[in-house]
Amino acid sequence: MQLASRLAMMVRNVSINYRSSYQLTLPGFLPSVGDAFGQKKVGQMAPGLDFAFGMVGDDYIEKARNNDWLLCNDSIATPASTSRTDNLTLRATLEPVKDFKIDLSATRTKTTQKSIQYMYEGTPTTQSGAFQMTTISLGSAFEGMGNANSGYRSKTFEKFVN
């Protein structure tokens, strides 16, 4: 009974953290910034309350272009750029027996960058990014690494490649 209780109560701490960030750089923005929340009345409020409160995405560039807020000619060749990063972190502390603690952690990070040529027809876009994630390798951690004759290839490496 005591062992069952100990196993049921071995999780001592769990934390989950998620963070998302977005950045927009938009050269060639024409209207000047106004007084109230940074807005100026030019037909409709520019750059818009969605921009003032950070509630924009890649579609904001099209909105600004449709409202004639952007300088769209060949004299400006600096593209708009966006960057989005999503980060998830998981942590847990286990204590299966007294004074024997196991700390577990996992992370997942995805970053996407875009360069958007809004001044040209068709709005050419270049996208790049990065992805990083922790994995649990207990099943293959103690497997042999191969040798020089086999090019240091192993069963685990072949599984990864395929």
C-alpha cells in the first residue's frame, strides 16, 4: 500500500511555459504618427488600433498596401520583414524514492522569418526558419556507434536517415 502511494505521489513539480513573439519591420510607411494611441486620421486611422495594440500578423502588410499607406515604387527596395518565434518548455521533478530526485525537461522552439517585397507585383516572399526540439534517446543511448570500416554507421543512424 505504501509503495502504491509513493508511486502515485512521485510527481513533485510540473511546469509548462509557452511563449510566442512576433516582430514586423515595415519600411516605406507614409502617414505620420498621430497623437491619440499613435493614430492619425487619414481616411481611416493610421496605422490602426490593431497595430497600436500589437494585434497584427503578416496580413497587416496587405492592409497597409490597400490603404495606400506604403510607398510602392521601384525607388524603395527594402522589403518588409517578419519574424515569429514559438517556444514551449516543459519541466517536471519526480521523486520515486526518498531523496532520489529526477528532473525532466523538454523544449520545442520554432522560428519563422519572412522577407516580403510588397512594392512589387505579386508580392514575392522569401521564407526561412529554424526548428529545435529535445528528444528522449534512452532506447539508443547505449547502442554501439559502429566502426571506421562501416563509416561509423549504426542501426539507429540508418533509422534516422530513413
